[in-house]
Amino acid sequence: MTFPRFDIIAAAVADPTRAQIMCHLMDGRAFTNRELASAAGVTPQTVSGHMARMTDLGLVHAEKSGRTVYHRLAGDDVAQLLEQLSCISPCDDLYLRQRHRAGQTAFARCCYNHLAGQLGVTLTEAMLAQADLAADASGVRLTFKGEATLTNLGIPLGKAGLRPCLDWTERKHHLAGPLATAMLTWFLENDWLQRSSTPRALTLTPKGTRGLRTAFGVTI
């Protein structure tokens, strides 16, 4: 009988250091061994060993630029797996402490390549409320009204692919998929959001506050 080897993937992310590194990579950007070592509190040599294993399993992609090797998550499917694992991990007092410490990360953060946290969930709910999105048993989709809203802003629709992603801190859904990636990219390029010094955290700018309120009815 053939069956998926969940045990191999589970063992790979079960190590606390690897888990911390993978969560750091959820920022969506590429990082060096030294940067990941600093985030995880280990040596670059230790990170190198961990990344070799994760690369062999197809969870991480390594790219060399000159003498420097950069690591990033292998794709959106890996990021989705990590976010869902976060949601079903122990969530009693430990979860509450983590959420309290998350601070800005809980408010707005990158979930690999789309917007998550309180702001991501609030934006999703606002777009549903003003009929920019429609949800049914098959998932969520952009409506004609939503197409007009995004087009007026200048956000490229592309394939307009969307899917719900269960948020780690909010335990509600935010948007993921190609269109959600395009939206986050546009928010960053147009200074509605800015990257923070805290890994994965995003800062909502005054311009973004006004823009989200005007375009989507978001109030924070």
C-alpha cells in the first residue's frame, strides 16, 4: 500500500531550531545562513546543516549569488503548510503568550507572499462586506465589483487566483493566492505598508490607513 510519508516532513519541522528558521522564512524573502543563524540563536554552520536537509526534502530553495547562498521557502504550498500547522499547534497558555509577544506581527505580517494578521483578516472581511469578494462552498472569488476596485487602484489582476488561508493568530481566514500576492506587492510599492525590523511584521502607514478605508471600507 502506498501512502504519503507525513512522518518524514513531520520529523523535518519537529526540530525546534528548524521550526524557528522556517517561521523566519515565512517573511517571504531570502536569507543567508548568517541571518538565519542570528534569528535562531545558533551558528551559521548549524544553519547550513539544517538547510541542506530542508533543501533535500524540497521545503527550502537555495540560490547562490556570488559567494553567498540565500535560502527561501520552496513555494506557496510550503508556506500554506506552515501556516496551517501554526493554527493546530498547542494554543492554550503558550499560544496566548506567543500572541501577546507577537505584537506588531499579530497586527500585520507577511504570510510568505500575502498579507496576514489582524489587518489581513479585516481586509478580507471588508471586501466580503462590500461585495468585492464572494464566498461559497468552493472557496472565495473576486467579483466584477472587486475587479473594478482593484483595477481602479492599479493592482494587476493577472489570473486573479484566490484562496482562503487560515490565519495563525486570528483563527479566521485571510486571502492567499496569486491575486493576494499582487495586492501585497502593490501595498508595499505604494507605501500603504512598510516592512518592519521585526521579522515578517508590516507597518500600516497613514497613507495606507486612508487608502484601505477609502477603497475597501477597512477601519482599524
